[in-house]
Amino acid sequence: MDFRQFILKAGTYDPAKFSKLFNALSESQFQLVPWTSTTFWDNIKNEDFAELFINEALKYLSAVSAPPPPPANPKDKSIPPPPDHSAEIDSCLIAILHLVICYNTFIPESFWKAPYQQLLGSGNLSISHSMLLLNKLLTAQEVNMKTILDSITNKYDSFLLLTNVPMFNLLGVLKLIHTSPLATRTLLQAMKVRLEALNNLQEADCLLHILFLIVSVFPAIDQSLLDMLIEPLKSSLIFPHPVSTLGSEIGQLIQRNGEYPGSAFYDILYRIGSTNVATNGSVQVLFDHNARYFPNLMHQRYNQKLSVETQLINYGRYYLAKKQHVIVPQAMHVERILQMLDFTKKSDAKIQKKLKLTTIPPTEPDFDTSILVPPFVNTIPMKLSIDYEVDTKLTVDGPSESKFLLIPCTEILNTTVFQPLIEFATNHEEPALINHHIAVLGDDNVLSSIIQALYLCLSKHDQTLCKRLSFTIYLLPEDHSSLKFSNNVADYIASKDDAYMRFVSRVYENCVSMAPKLNEDVTPIIFPSIHCEDPPENNVWFTQSNPSAIMQFALQHYLTFARFTISLHVWSCSLQFQDDSTVQIPFVVSLHIGSQLIGTEVPGFTETDEKHIKPKRFMLMTDIDTDLSAVEVTTFSFWSINKEQNIRPSDQVLLLETVNEPGKVLINDREASSSKMSRAPVTSATVCAAEKNPYFFKVLVDNRVYNDVKNVKVEPMKHYAHSAKQMKVKIATFCPVE
């Protein structure tokens, strides 16, 4: 079928022809070429358009979730298994919930009631949980603020709901506060009720994070509404750190806001303005080239780009109007006054003297608070390729005569990140410590490659200047749908940081998988543009919540509110290859050797058929005197981080696991394989072939395969400038994580 025949003239709306377009979309498994998606998401605000899309998605779900007919001959083993539609099912479920929650799309009962009954009994848990929530949303008599807060903080039995519904509702809350003072009052009253009834640690953590965000982003909220939360916030003090600490901090922020209007908003602006000074506040977003549609999501169509300097001046004018009851139009004067501001009575007295005020005017002047938009961090997406052939002839020198493989991203980081930093540090003595934030979209392999590039760049430049540099990585995982991507670092953080779990850990994956998914290889289906009278808000925090806006909001939220870090200890494995060359490989997650390991789709690590292959034996020697200190083994792993075993990256030891029984073990399922393995903590180890005749083996390091290895040495990665110290890397988190 040639879908181009359905192209219509812009501005027309013919339900019959649109219905054909949606049928075509369903036949393509809800995929669009990227250049047609903008019109689709502009149209989705049209109620009729959204209804047709949801109707088609429900029909598709009903079709693919129906049980297959029984085979004519049950004993016929040549019958192929039914196709796996799980990815398409999740894609449609996310899209339906997205439209109902974010766009308030009303679906007539005639559209959804019959499919709902069928889908509820499909046996698919994601479908069942989603249908129950959909029924609750569509049958609600009115918007209930308590229900909205519950939707953000609920535990959820479905991971699909946990990583989508809170985000959709958070975006709705921000829009409500931005547009409706009445809704703000109702929301904060519901917040008060929830705070008074806190009894769950995880929900308390999430609720307090939302409240901290609201207090910080909206400086002009009626102070009396915030004051009524101070007493209920005391209920958070019964919880352990960090929940009790955050509750206490929010209470102090509210009280300070009462005396010094918008001071929490100023804190956020100041924090953003004091980082990435070498790039004028811009944050480089390094993304894996496999994330092919990330640039489409990052197209800044709606972002209102106000510099931090402009936002600070706008805030300064607001503060002077609220606190001193004066309007100061000149930006230069406001800038000078801001330099005096530290939210004390002494600084207020200095400001009054500067303004030549003997008394504060009795009447507060009118002030347009709409200029106080949430902070916006300018981002610069940069594509990295980490696909390269391991060639021991292509190496670069590191400290202490070490050799590293030449990887493509090193030169990119040196040019785009380090050269501006070194130039800034050379020309400026202040600040003494230069904080630089980098966002990374990728898996463990991408993270390790960037860490190696950082290490080499730091070791090559003037050490006096490099000591002034402090890096923080904001890690967004790339994909969990395939075992070829390993996201152990992000998964560990998500298991400890509830806000990271809900608002960061799956955001890219969900945005690219939400129907209609982007696919540049499908036949174009072009929807005509439907005129919408309601233009989108020109700010990523409040605009229409299409996948692009959600991705950009998630990144802004993460960069702005992830105030803490977790330190990853970096480890080194020196690999000696068949040609006797030795290279050093940094890693932060794991190293695996042996033919008994399965559970990875990394090409070339496990053999296609190992039933008749005798496992090779290795001599393993460790630094700790245990039963594993000098033994022959066939399969083993070193772990620096693993959420199932609660292996903390902040610990200065590796967990060594060795297989002590015949048979296969799963790399990514520790619980299923635990009975077959022995464990011990180590800080260094060496591995070589145990047999007289030398042979070469494969090593899997942070999800990358290295072939033809004959010796391995594992030890702490030495700091580039202090060889007695182990190198550490900071990853940003919303709450303290160990």
C-alpha cells in the first residue's frame, strides 16, 4: 500500500481520510519518519484527532493481545512461535496514558469500554495494570489534587506505570501552578493533607522532592499557602536521613522565603550560574551514536532561552519590588544590588542605603511575575562514537608509561570540553575550583569510554590547572530493551534514588518508544496540519508534553535539581594480548572471563554452541588470603557495582565471583545463579592460562569484548596526578546515595 495517497491539504479535517491515515499508522506498527512527527504532535491537541489515534491504538492492542488460535496439529514442532508484540504493546499503552494524563483527552465510553473489558483479561500484566488506571482516570467525576499527588508518589506494581505516570502527572502539576492560582491553592491544600499522613519512606521522599521543586521554581506563590505546610512538614522528621534532612531544609526554605521573597528561586539560579563558567553556563550532552533519535528529541522548538544573567536581573527587580517596595528598571543598578544580596538584615540595610531609602514605601508596587520563568540550562548535544576495532598498534601514552587504546571520543572531549576549560583556567584565577557539568546519554560502555577520555585529557594538560577542575556527570541511561546495553550504574542509582527512578532512569527509552515511534526507515505517513487556536507555552517546563518536550524537561529537571553526587571508584584492568602488547582499560562496573557465562548479547563473547566445548581453566591470584587467593577456575567475574547484590561503587573493593559448579550462569541474574558461585572481596588480582600449552581467551569489560588475551591484571585505577590515590568519578543524584 502506498500511504502517500492519504496526503491531504493543510488545514482540512476529513474524519474518513484521517481514519485511513490512522489505519496506515497501525499497519506500520505505529511508526513515523522523524520529519512528520512535529505535525502529528501539533495535531494531537485536537480532540477528534486524539480520539481517532487512541481508538486505533486500542484496536491494535486488542488484536495483538488476543490468544492465537490452537494449532491444527499440536504435535507439529515446525509451527513457529507467535510473534512477540511486547514492545508495540508497551508503546501503545504509554501513548494512551500520555494523552489522557498530559493532554486531558476525553475518550467516549463507546471507544474504550469494550476493548477495556477484553484487554483486562488478556493475561498481560502491563495491559491489565494500565487498563485499570485508564478506567480510573476516565470515570473520575472531577480532577482531584490528592489523586494527582498519589499518581506521582505511588509505588505501582507495573514498572511501565512507575516510570511514566509520575512524569506525566508532574508535568500536569507544573502547568496547573503556572496557569491557575486557584488550582495552586487546591494542590497545596492536598499537599498539606498528604504531609500530615506520611507513613511510607519512598512516598515521603518523592513527595518532598516535588514540594522542594515547587518552592524553588515558583517564587511568586502566595506565601500563606506555603506557610500552612511548615507544621505538617515536621512529620517527615520521623524518617531517617535523607528524608528527614530534606523535610527540615524545605521548612527552612519556606520560612526564609517569607522573610526574603523568592530566595529559594535565587539559590537555584545562583547554583546554575556558578557552574560551567568556561562555556557560559552551557552543558555538553554527550550521547551515544546508537541513540539515533536523540537529536530529534532535543530540537528546541519551544524553549524560552533566557540567560541566567537575565533571570537573575528579573529576580532582582522582583525582590526589590516585594521587599523594598521600589521598581528599579536599570539592569546595571539591579546587578550591583544583587552583588550585595545575601538574605540578611545587614544586606537589606546596605541595599536600602544604595537605593537612598530612609523608609520603605508603604505600598508594594505592581510587578509582572510572569517574567520569573524557571531556570533554563542551555545544552549542547554532541554525538560520540564508541564503536571501534581493538587494535593494539593504535595506542596513546598515559601516565607512568602506561598505554591506552586510541578511542574516538578522546579527541572530541579534548577539543570541546578540555580546551575551553584550560583556556579559562589559564586566564582566570577565580574561581579557585571550576565546577563543570557534563550530561551523558549512554550505557556502562559509553560511561567507561568517557571516563578513559577524561583521564587521558587530565593527564596531558598542566596539572596545576587540572587540579582546579571538578567534573560531575549527569547520567541518562540509553536503553533497557536489549541485553546488548548494560546500565548497571544507572540501575544502582535508581534503586537508591526514587526521583531518579521515576523521572530519569527510563525517560529516553520511553520517549523514543512512545507511539508513534520514530523510524526513518518506514514509508512516510503524512498527517495534514490542523489549525489549533491554543499555541504552546514558550517554555519547556510548561509547554505541550510531546515526547520532545518531555525529554528536554527531564534533562532540565535533572541538571537543575540533582544537587548530590555518588562517587564511583574507577578500576583498571591491564590486558596483555597475543602479540605481547599491554593496554590499560578503565572500568567502573564489571569484568567477566569464562565460557560458563550467558545472558549477554554482546557479539563475540559467548560461543553460539558450547555444549561440547570443555571449559578452559585459568589461574586466578588475588591480594586477599582466602580460599580464592590462588586457584584454578573456569569462570569468574569482578563487580564494582550491582544493585541485586547491593555492591556499592563507593566501596574500595571489588566483589569476586567464581563458578564452582558445572553448567551455565546468568551474568545479569545474580539470584538465579547464586548457589553455583563463591564470593569474596578483593582489591587486586591477576589472571592467566592455567594449562601448560598457552591459549588466548576473551574478556568482557563493562560490556565490551576483548579477544586474544593471555594475561589480565586488575587493580585500582591510579589518580592521574596522585598515584597513591584511586581515581573517582562523580555521578549526579537527587538525594545522597552510597
